[in-house]
Amino acid sequence: MQKKALLFYITLFLLILAYSMTTNSYDFDLWARLIAGMGVIDGGHVLTQDFLSYTPVHTWWDHEWGAGVIFYFFLKHFGSFSLIILQAIMLFGIFFTASRIIKLRTEKCPYNILFYFFALMAVMENLNAPIRCHMFSFLFFTIFIYIFEKVRRGNNKLLYLVPFIVLFWNNIHGGVVAGLGLMGMYALGEFLNKKPFKKYLITLAVSCIVMFINPWGYDYIKFLLMANTMKRPYIIEWWGLFSKYYLFKHIIFKAFMLTVIGTEAMTIKQKWHEIDKVKYIVLLSTLYLAVSHVKLLPFFAIASLCFVYEDLPQIKDKIICYTLILISLFTFTIKDFSIPLGMDTYPIKEVEFVKENNLNGKILVNFGLGSYVSYKLYPNNLIFMDGRYEEVYYDYMVPMLKEFFLANPNWKEIFTYFPPDVMIIENYYPIYNKLKEEKDWKAVYEGKVFGVFIPANKVNKTYKQPTDDLNYYKNTLFDTDIKF
């Protein structure tokens, strides 16, 4: 069994590492997280006020500040590639912990790789962008299931750890509410199971109290409640799994979800008093989250791995393990071991053009790109807004930006209230051609995806052109002029 376990974990880690390395670009919010981490490590304090924007802002409620500290620490001390390794380690930690939960819950061998592989493929579209703060929430969520399953088997002392983990989790990522919700699920499930449940409620109450230990105190808790209940109609990853946009996307996850539902429908034959209520409360709750918001579907994949594995038929999978190892090794051989640039995702050459030609001032870009532009161009350029969304900005700003990019009738309103000096615009938005027709703006640089616009009356005849050397952009991707 030890050899089987070793083969399983080696296969799992190589597979996760291989897929983590296939990413093409970094998450849009990473740059704001690095700035926040820089503020703590280099500046010695948590950043509570925005300094990157030229538009009105409120208190910076950074519910991911601790994650930023971790990311910046790894970047500063171990280099940019360490972020990809960190992603792989955290993802492996999730699946490793899930395997221990399975071992607690069933006498079946927990090392059959096929279902783990299916679960991994189901969520890779969500997680394959090094590195995002919500990875911490997925990891802690899995750890909490493990702790609570141990508690159900008599190890009540582990509950003393929970408030300390909540304290840490709360200052890492706002997804800590998932941990609080999980405690409530176990309390309700054990109540319905007619087993001791008050200990979960007591732990939940203590955990809620320690939530107040954060850089903002009580006001942060109010913000967290607002942020976890607000609607985000303009953020596509918060749309539903079966919304028009995602109807033909996340196909592997949908197949995984139907497999889980079908498996449980065929295997649940016990009478009501014999059913583990905790199991089905957690599965149904995370299924609702997955269907409601694409960003949250890994919670269901994790819950399914922990609770549904026991209902699956066993498969002799040594050949599958060897096959997956070969696939992983093949991925390593064809992969360039360097950081992803994402030239089609980020305006890398366009930002270089702005910098080389000293096009300083207020710069308007899509909010997803804002933190990258800040990271690269501050203090010479201030942005309209970025992906910090509810953390920093007022509600009217995203609708105003949408009006502009879609060239809706009120698109010029943004110039009235928040006129920019420079704009970097994606060429697939209607506003791109609209601006080219305008006499007041001129496209001074046009790349494959993005164009740089400045007022026509400020256009010079000659501009320095950005280099085409990809190694230059890789070597300078994480360079910034932000100092603390």
C-alpha cells in the first residue's frame, strides 16, 4: 500500500505541476496584490488608502492583503517562477488533504487517481492562472472538512485550532465566509443526524469574534458582509454556470457535476435516519454556489472529491498512473521554463510605448487591466480604476466604463467627469473604431490587440517604438517604479 500511495502522490503532483505550467498569463488582480504586499513588506504597513487612481475612491478594504504579502514575499525572495510553484503546491495541498478525508470516511483505497484527475480537469479552467488569492480559501475549506471529519470521529481538541485558522484566513482572503458557512453546515447536519452539534456552533461563535481582529476592525466586517452579498453583473466570473455566456463553456466541469449527481442518485438507498445529512448538505450547498457563480465551482469539486469518492467503483489504475506521469513529463519537455507573458491578454508593448514616450498623466484602460498598468506606470500615470472594484471604487464607475467601451449613447460622459490624457483600448470593443473616427483623439500606436490613444492636439510626428524582443519583456515583467 505504501508503494501505491507513493506512486499516487508522485503522479498527482507531477500532473498538477504540469498543468500549472501551461498557463499563458497572470491573473488580472495579481498586480494590485503585489502592490499591497509591497506596502507591508517594504513600507511596513497595510495599505488602507488608494493612491493609484485619479478618480474618487473610498477606504481601501483589502480583503486579500495577506495573500498579497505572501505573493510579494515569494516574488521578492524566490523570483517570478516561484508564483507558479506556489500555485502548484497549494493545489496539491488541496488534493492531498482530500485524499486524507477520503481515507477517514471509507475503507476503500483512497489512491485511485482517475476521479482525482477528473476533478482536477473540471476546475483547471478556474485555477490555471498563477496565482489567485481564492486558492487560499479553497485550501482552507478542504482543511476544515478534514478537521470536522476528525472531530466527528472523536478528536474534539482539533476544534481549538479553528478560530486561529479563521484569524489567519480572514486576513488572507475574504473567502473565509466559506469556512464559517461550512461550520454551520456541519452543525445543521449533525443536528439532523441526532449527534452532538453544539460544539460546531460554539466554534462558529468564537470564530466570528476573532474576525474582528483585522487592520480595519468592525468596519471591515460590515464591508465583508456587503461584498459577499452584492451583485456583480459586470464581472463575468460571477455569472451563472448556465448563463448565456457560459452555456457552452466549462464542459468538463458540467460532465463532472452530472457524474456526481448521477452517482449519488444511484447509490442513495438508505432510509432517512441512515443518511449522512452533513454529506448532502455540503454537496447541495456547494452545488448551488457552483451553478450560481462560475468563480465558486471549485468548492463543489472539492466537496465531491471528499464525499462522493466513497460511492464510486474501484478501478485498478496503475497503468493510468504511469500514463499520467508520461503525459506530465511530456508537458515538461515541450514547455518553455519561463514566466508567461500573455501578450494578447495584457497591453505589454503598449505600456512600454507609453513609458518610452513619456505619455504621462491620467490613463484610461479597462478595469481588468488597471492594476497591471498601475504596477508598470505609476507614479507617472494614474488609472481610472482597476479590478479592486468594491474594495476601492464607487458603484457608478463600472457602468460608466461599460457605457464607454460599448460606445453606448452616453459614452462621452466619461470625458465630462473624468477626462484622461492617455487611453489604451482593446480593438475588439466598439469604442475603438468610434475613437478612430473622432477628430479629438488619435491612435498613436496600434498593436495586435490594443491601441494607444492621445488627444489629437498633443500628437507628435515621431515616437519611439517598443522593442519586439520577448526576452526583454520577460526579464522586466515584474519591474516597477513603485517605492515605499
